[in-house]
Amino acid sequence: MNSDIKNAIQSSNTTLGIELGSTRIKAVLIGENHVPIASGSHTWENCYVNNIWTYSEDDIWKGVQDSYQKMANEVKQQYGVTLQTVGAIGISGMMHGYMVFDIDGKLLVPFRTWRNNMTERASKSLTGLFNYQIPQRWSIAHLYQAILNQEDHIADINFQTTLAGYIHWKLTGQKVLGVGEASGVFPIDLNTKNYNYRMIDQFNELIAPQNLSWKLENILPNVLVAGENAGVLTEEGAKLLDVTGELQAGIPLCPPEGDAGTGMVATNSVAKRTGNVSAGTSVFAMVVLEKELSKVYSEIDLVTTPTGNLVAMAHSNNCSSDLNAWVGLFGEFSKVMGMDVDTNKLYGTLYHLALQGDPDCGGLLAYGYLSGEHMTHFEEGRPLFVRSAESNFNLANFIRVHLFTALGALKIGMDILLKQEEVKLDEILGHGGLFKTRGVGQSIMAAALNVPVSVMETAGEGGAWGIALLASYLINKADNETLDDYLSHKVFVEKASRTMSPVSKDVAGFEQFMNRYTKGLAIEKAAIENLN
């Protein structure tokens, strides 16, 4: 096996993916069978500087170089080969945010990440102008807010991009974005797979009184779809990525993508009527649509797949954090009672017990709002548990209600899609910590969405693996082979998965719970106002 991998490395039958997440940068090298053969990661954190969440350019490059070097070192240690070239490279990162440069390539203001909720005025104005939902974290909202703020740097802007676009530009000299990443910068025209130029004209007209020297279309990166060549690694780029100087120039790169797009790829959720849901500290679901929505919803964001198909995203800030706190409390109790219970066993025991509870959680109600929740329009939150004298208060129902409420806000957004818009969804792929205990998170999610939920063994490989697959698609696709065909027939054809279909009594129970959940939001509001 090692000799086969060694030959693949030496013959450049590998692809490299690098993803810059909010807490970790990861580099993954995959072989001909699309399985990871080496990886390296670097932990980092954003900094709060002058009321801005940011990462410095130095920290960005130290992290990229460190993760690459750790991956290359693993190749050397495991297979006795010095990594000098690969078949293709892909770069991905956290979407949105604000990076603008002058004509000399100098960053004009510190990188403003997606986490900065500072563009409300711009977001509302542009949503109204375009009749298209523009969330605060989108790059165009950041640009317009800077204009509204009359910030000094605006007149000097020559180029605007994202974090992934910035890395790709420095490695190749090409100012491009994959269409999925671009869809978090500015709305996309689904017919042209490019920016919506009607909206660009509207934006240019909106800012015309500023008498700026640039037009929006001239400062944004060019848009590419998956499978298109996005340039090659330059000599300067090779030295920037590999500080040892071993990596050779000339390697092709696929279009840089965002973490939403690489998540779709890593779960084989790029075809229409498919979707994926990531459930952990927060929870979000992405559904590939067959047609546009009938109207604008503040609860639903619209992005695209790496091939330019429309995707609806429902996102909730709160998922499992309060549930985890309760499990931790039971763990503390067990220690006080002299029992040293393994954490995985504790979770497994409590989660499986929840499946024995009443379908509607016995009349119990909870909110896991550790932070604000935009889906239900709360700027801040308070975790809350409520019951009446008639509630069936037992341990199974207590854990069950906290599993249910972890998905309560998400269900509001998904009900807009599945009930109001009648979006068709054949199945949804689950990944994240909520699905770690086999069968439980899956069962609860299936009840919440009334859709079959599948979990793949490879879902945990993450976005770095997803962008490595897009790099592989660039160089290995057949003529006219679509990305969804490539993934289904060449990547996931033998990947194991398990599927759970919704159970009617659990679906009905979740609906009963949601009636309490929506009616009880006034209780949550009172708790926020009175519990400081």
C-alpha cells in the first residue's frame, strides 16, 4: 500500500487542498482513490482589534505555511518522499468578509471577517434595492457600509476579494473566485453563472454621488465554475507556500471556494434535491434548489454550489451548546456519586434514553439560546427550561426536549423552504457533533425535517478534503462529466453511509413541540429582559 502511495506522490497523481477555517487551517493531500494520505493543521484564533474581528496577514501566511509544512513532513516520514509537486491544488476558506487592496496590492484596512455584525444599515438598504437577501456578513454589505461610513480608504480600492481569493491570488497572480465563493460576495445570475449585472448597475447608480474612480465590476474577482482552470502556481507562489523551496511552480489550481461549497462537496450534496446539515455548536442546512424562491425571506440566505446551482441556507446560531452543558452537569453528578463515567458513554446513554421519551417531550419546553438568534429575531439569548404541573417530567423527556430545541430555530427556516416554498428534498446528509452518537441525532433530525437523513463515514474529513476533491475534478474529469456525476461515480461510489427515514409519530411529536416553541418565545423574551 505504501509503495502505491509513494508512486502516486512521485508521479503527481495527488491533489492538495488547503482550507482556512475560523479556528483551524488544514492541508490535506489525497491520492488517486480520493482518500487522504497526509495532512497537517495549524490552530489559530481571530483577534478583536479596534472593534473589528480580524486575522493579520502575518498570521494568515504563518498558518498556511505551517499546515503545508506539517503535511509535507508527514509525507516524508510516512513514505520517504520529499514533496516537490502535486497534480493540482485547491484553496478554500471561511466565506464573506472584507479584504480590499490598492493598485500596489497593499491591504487597505485589516481583514474584516464574516463574524463582524457591523453592516446592518448597508444590509437592509441593499436587500431593499435588489429585492434579494443580503446578509450582514456578505462582502458587498461590508463594502457599502464602508462607503456609508465615509471611510478614507474607499477612494483607493483597486481590488476586493475574500480570504480564499486572496490566498489564490498570491499563489497564482489570478484574481478569480469559484462561483460558490463569489455568491457570498455578490448575488449570482443563475443563467450566466456570473455576477448579476442588473444588480451591479443598480449598485453603481446608488454610489454614483460619491464620484469614486472605480465601478464595482472592475474591482471584483472574475467568477469561475468548478472544473475550470484558475491559473498555475507561480515561482513566487511556490516559495510563499513552501518556505523550504522544495515545491515546484507550474501546478494548476482549481477555482478557490468557500467553506459552504467544500462542505457540499465533502458530503456529495451538489445535485438538485439534495442537501446537507451541519449540527454542532451552531447548525445550518443547505438545500440545492430546482428553482428560485418566490420571495425574499430574512431567515433564508441564497448562495450557490461550486457549479452555480442555487442553494438555500437556513442557519441557527445555537444548537448543542446548552445540551452539552446539561450533559456536563450529569457528568459532574456522577463524579459526586463516586462514578467515573466515560464522556462518550455518558452522551450515548443519555441520548439513547431520549429515544424512549414521549414523542412531544411530555409537554416540556426549552430554549438553548446561549447567544442571540437571528432566526427568531433575538439579539441576545438566555438558556431556559420550562414545564407545567401537567408535564411528564422525567429524564428521557428532559434530554429529548433539549435535543428537539437544538433544532427548533433551524426548523423555522426549513419549514419556510419545505412547507411554504414546497422545496423537494430527497434526502439530507448530516455531519457534525450532534450525529456522533449513532442513530440519535439522525432520528431527531429526520423527525424535525420529515426527510430521510443519511450520515457518511467520510463526512468528518471536512472542507480541506472537499477542496482537494475539486482540485482532483479539475485534472481528472472526463469530457462533459459534471461535478455531481464525478462525485457520485468516482468518489462516493463505495463510501459507506447509513440512512434513517422519519417516523410518523416522531414527526407529529416534533410539530407539537414546535407549537409550544413558537408560542413560548414571549417567555424567552421576558427572561432576556429580566435575567441579567
